[in-house]
Amino acid sequence: MEGGPMSSSVLYDVPGPRAIVRNRLLGVATVVVVLAAVGFIGYRMFETGQLSYEKWYIFTFSSVWEQILAATGRTLAAFGAAAVFSLVLGFALAIGRMSDHAWVRAPFTVVIEVFRAVPVLIFMALLFYGLPVIGIRLDSYWAVVIALTAYNGSVLAEVLRAGVEAVPRGQGEAGYAIGLRKSGVMRLILLPQAVRTMLPVIIAQLVVTLKDTALGSIITYNELLYFGRLIGSQAQYDRPILQAGVVIAVIYIALCLALSGVAKWLEIRMRKSPRVTGARPAEPPLAHDRTDTEIIAAQTGADSATGKKKNGGPSGFPRRQ
């Protein structure tokens, strides 16, 4: 029964006492190993002079942090455009992929599979270095945005299609029964539920999009990683490549955590929405939601009440005339 002490997940059984002890031991061992690895890395950095003031001296200049902030802005600009275009492209490809007409469905399927198969870095290189051969020149920003849009849009299309197919078929049939066309069923019934169901996967793919903006440094897009490599190549500051990498990694982690936080807030907001929770009054439990004992007791009570009315006495004896 739901909420009872014997409730368990549909994905795995509730662990027993031995499994709980084993899981706790594994958790403690994992924490110890991670702390030991972090401590060893810190020790090696100290021994090799990577924690010295000279190695971090370049980060004491305010102009350096201003340029890091500007590079972060360019990273977010590429990510923002790619995220919006990816969602739009994903919805378009998903709708075409689920078309009832083969002549529409087939080309959309080919486009999705091709975009998913081509690595993002190769796509960027083809756009930035390949197109000039035929007289088409793209700015590095648009090469990054278009490549990220094509790849992540195709992935999101399959995510949305899986979400639509996960919706119970009866809901779509109910939409057709009240006179909705397929576009109305898709727009009003299937897609909203698909987005709500697949929201964690969508956000995870957007996090991948954010991290993949770092590939733009290969085609000289002046984003966060590109500027970090530029800092690490400064010979007059003892080439702080490791220090620059640490700073850039911390910024990327902060950005990804912020995006995950926004996703969590959005998920909570959607759960609290009246359209999600529903404002219908509570309905009495159906017969199939009650146990056999409750059904038998209810029938026995009904039979007793009927007997009292027919026979006239509390014990079933006829009344005296």
C-alpha cells in the first residue's frame, strides 16, 4: 500500500539490514578515497610549488577578473542562444518525427540521426573552417551556436518523443473523443505532459550544452576556456596553466549548479501549480481500491440493514401484531 511501511520502489527492492550496512560502508569508503585523492593532489601541488604566490599572482589584477567576467558573458551568450534554438528545433523535429505521414516522418528521422551522429567539434570545424572554402564565412560565435543547436536539438527531439510516447494512450484518445484534432491533442494534452515528465532529462541536456561551449575555444571563439588557455600561456607570470584551469573549472561548476538550481525551482513550481496538482474535489474510493475485508464488511452491514427493515426487529424476529 502506498505510504505504508512495506512500500518499495518499482526500480529496486527496499534494502535489508545487511544491505543497509553494506551501503553505509561503501559510502564511508568512497568519502575516504575521495578525501585521500584530494589530499594527495594538494600535497603534490604544494611540493611542486603550484600553491606559491608567484603562480597565483596574475589573479591579483582586477583587469584579469574583468576579462574573465567578459569571457564568462560570451560563454553564457553562446549557451543562451544555443539553448533557445535547441528547444525550438527539438520541438519541431519531434513533431515531424511523430507525423502519421511517412513522407514527412522519413526526412525528419534522417535529419535527427545525422545531427546526432556528427560530433559537435567536427560540426564546429566544418562550419568555421570548411564553409570558407565555398565562399561562406561564419563568425566563430555563430559556428558554435549552430553546431550546438543542431546536436542538442536532435537529442531533445528524441527526448520529447519518448516523453510523448510515455503518456497513456487513453489520454490522447480522450482528446480525439471530444473533437480535438491531432494538433490540438499534441499541443494541449501530450506535449505539456511530455515536457513535465522529461524535464530532468531536458535540463541535463542543457547542462551538456553549457559545457560544450568550451569546444568553441578550438575554433578561436573567445569564451571562458579560450581565455583560460591564454592566461596559462603567459611566460612572464610563470605559465600558470594549472591555476587558470582550476579557476575556470570552478566557474563552470558554479554555472552548472546554478542551472540545476533553476531547474529544481521550476520543477517545484510546476508541482505546486493548480494545473498540475488539480483542483478537483476528493472522490470516494472506488471498489477496486478497497480491500476484500472492507468489501465483505460493507456487504454484511448492508445485508443486516436490509434484514432489519424487512423483518421489523433488531434481531430479525417479526413484530407482534
